[in-house]
Amino acid sequence: MDFNVLIQNVFNGLAVGGVYAIFALGYTLVFSILGIINFAHGAVFTLGAYFTYAFLGARFGFNGLLANQQLPFGVPFPLATLFGGLAAGVISVLIERVAFRPLRNRGADPLLTLVSSLGVAVAIVNVIQYLVGAEAYSYPSLTISLGIPPSVMLGGERPIVIRTVQIIIFSVSMVVLVLLTYFINYTKVGKALQAVAEDQITSRLLGINTDRLIVVTFFVSGFVGGIAGTLVGLSVSITGPYFGIAFGLKGLAVIVLGGLGSVPGAVLGGLVIGLGEALVPAQYVGYKDAIAFAVLFIVLLVRPRGILGRTLVQKV
Amino acid sequence: MNVLEINNLSVSYGAVQALIGVSLYVQRGEIVALIGANGAGKSTLLRTISRLIKPKSGEIRYMGEDVLAMRADTVVRKGVAHVPEGRRVLARLSVEDNLLLGAYTRSNRPKIRENLERQYRRFPRLRERRTQLAGTLSGGEQQMLAIARALMSEPQLLLLDEPSLGLAPIIVRDIFQIIRELNADGVTMLLVEQNAQLALQNAQRGYVLEAGSVILDGKGSDLVDDARVRKAYLG
């Protein structure tokens, strides 16, 4: 691999890794509060991408209930991304209401909640297919809509070519990461989230309304998941209703690799897997998923709690 | 005036009756001790007041208001703070974050700062260790942190669950010194203790709980001398 290609691949890896990181943080937030993997997170990711498509004012395809429909208005891409994320956050809150809270209130086994979240994921995928069909959707080109060049060249005679989309994806991921880190570590609600994650009983004794914080958690989780969906849709396309399922599995690999429930772990895990995949030589690119999971497998053999995970302490 | 009034309270865990028709009251400015053996239902009573446990029947009134109609966070907002058994500091957060979370229900920032300063004056060790993770504190320091954290909510009524548990005698003496000082400052307390002697010596009144029922109550000094209490709890 020559040097220029290497640099390009590293940058691709960082962009993809950044998206993995913010997506995986959605899992991490819910996991650290409830101790449950939210299997519907991948579906929320998918919905975020479709919502953004709708907010752009773009027309849906020829199949499904919404065939040939479009919103009567459209907003520029950055705003559409934001709205898409917010809408995904709202859906995530609804998922908490129907698939998590009823079981929690009855003191059900976390395994049951896991299954009900999986059920919601399947239902969402089917609803999407019913509404807009199974075809792939692409966002209108940013080159045209925002008037930006498709790629940037660095250097003189043999320039390094970087797709503008990768720069956008990387930058947005980093902004989301910084905001999220600030939210968790420096705001009152963020501290309360940490308290609930550590000890729900004590949190309630301190006057923290844990149910409300769980809603906040699901909203933030859905918001970052939806943004991640839009970013991946921008990079390739929305490949169909199953868009988020494979990505969801990758997200699980990311949080397990970084350490379950660890925020820095999710970021590091995302970047490691993103870079790992990007550095797979071109002739083996078909195997990059296998390589990502092989990395996970090897790390777990050496360090079962993940790179930055704490040893699991049995809670009383 | 009664800060807290409990009438005929019964709590059960499945088929097990944890509290059976308990009635008691706490007047403004008092320390009331609740003593009894392990499993007598003392912690259950405090947890029921804090709305962590739903009672089967009975009534709890705080400042005349129906506590059982409130959410757990409302109880704290109204002025009841609970120092739980085993301290339960948030080990992965700093000492100062623990204290600030104690003021979660309060929103007046200058007052919170002032209150924080007051706790640091009362517990200089906490000031020294304020950036340290709470999990790295010694048992006595954690107990001080748990008390200071509860005080950050500016409570009218403090529920103290086994503050002496697992601490060296010299630390226990410090903790009870602080409890007396707080009471002198006007904080009303319901104190749960297995160390009956210590609790009754420091309380104006006391209740003896056995197998979920109040079997005896009276002035602290009388209970210390009571033959039945001596035999059962003071050895």
C-alpha cells in the first residue's frame, strides 16, 4: 500500500470509526443505566436516515404506502440531519414506553426486555418496508445542494484525495462526541445519569426522578443513533429497511470491544474497528466484517472485559 | 408539632410481614431512636418513608402531608433526607460531585455553594479529599460524606440508617458528636441503630422494634434503664 493510499484509508477509517463511536454510545448510555442492550437501536438508526431523507423534502419511491409522497417543504441538509436525529430520539422514547417500561415496572428479567426490544426492531423494519418499500434511497448530492466540491486534494504532484463526505462525517461525529462528553460530565443531568448508572436506589434517595432520566437517556441515545444513520446514508446510501441491522451488530462489537458501559471505551472501540476495517487490503475487502469480528474475538480472549471495561461487580 | 407521624403502618415482602401496624411520631427538634435486632424492620420503615417500598396499609404524614401520595423525589424536595444503610456513596464520582448531587432537588446556585461551604467547614476531611473518587475514602469518611450529602438537600428531617455500622469505636464517637451538633443546629432526626446504648443515650425518645412491631417506647434515658431493653439489646 503506497503512502497516499494509506493516508486516505486512515482518514476513511477515522470517518467510519467516528460514526461507529457515536452509534455505539447510544447502546452504551442505555446499557449503563438499565444494564440491557437495546436491540432496537439499529432500527432507530435506520429511521433517523429515513427521517432525514423526508425532511430534505425528497420524494419516496414507487412502492409502499407513501409511494411518490414527499413533505410539502424541505430544509437544507444540516437542518434535516438535526430534525432526523430529533425524530429518532422521539421514537426511541416511545420504544422505551412500549418495550422497556412495562416490563421494568413488573420487575421482569432483563433477558425478556432484550427480547422485546428485538421484537420492536423487527416491527420497525417491517413498518418501514410497508411505508416506503424495500428499495435503496440516496440523499440528493451535497455537491449540488450545498455547492461544495466532491473531494479535497492535499499536496502537490501526487495529491492525497479525500472525499468531502468523509470530512463531513468525521467532523459531525466529533462534534456529537464532544457535546455528548460535555453533557455527561459537566451538566447536572449528566451527573445524575452517572449516579443512576451506578446506584438507582441511592439516586432516588437523592431526589433524582429515575424514570424521567431513563426517558432522557433513550432520547439522547436515539438522537445520536439517528444522526449516525444519516451519516452512513450520506456516505453510501440508505440500503433499505434492513440498513441498520448489520450496523447494529457492528455497534455491539464496538461496545464489547471497548468495554460494556464505558463511554471512552465506545469511542475507542469505534475508532479501532473503523481503522481496522479501512486498513484491510483492497483485494480482501469482502472479508472486512470478518476481520472486525476477529479483532473483537482476539481482544476478548486476552481481556474479557474489553479494552477499557471495568471488571463486572455483582450489584446487591 | 409533629414533623413525622406514622399510623398503623404494615409492609410485607411477599408472604413475609416486615412491619405490622407500626405507629410512631417525631417532633420538631427531636432525635428519635429506633432500635431492635437485625431484621426487626428498622430499615424497612425508613425505606417506606422514602417511598422506596410500597406499604400494604397505614399512613405516613410529614408536616401534615400525605407521604404515600408523593413520589420518592418529591419526598426529598419537601425536606426529608435519607442516609442509607451502608452509606452508599457514589464510588465512581468525586466527593464534591456526591455532595452536589445531594443538592439535586435544589436549584438556587448561590445557596448550594454556601451550603457546600458549610459542609466543608463541618467536615474538613471532605474538603481535603473533594476531588478524590468517593470509593477511595475510608469507611468513616464515607459515612461523613453520606451525612453531608444528605444535608446538601437542606432537610427538615434526617433519616439515619445505622451510621455506626462497621466503623471503629473512635470514628463512631466522631459521628455521634456530629449527630449531636446537627441536632443542636435544629435538625430533626429519626435514627436507626443496632447499637442501642449509643442510640438511646443520644436520643430524646426511642422505640423498640421487634419482629416488625413496636413493643416498647419512651424517653431515651428510661429505655436505657429498662430491664427488658437491657436484657435483649444491651447485654
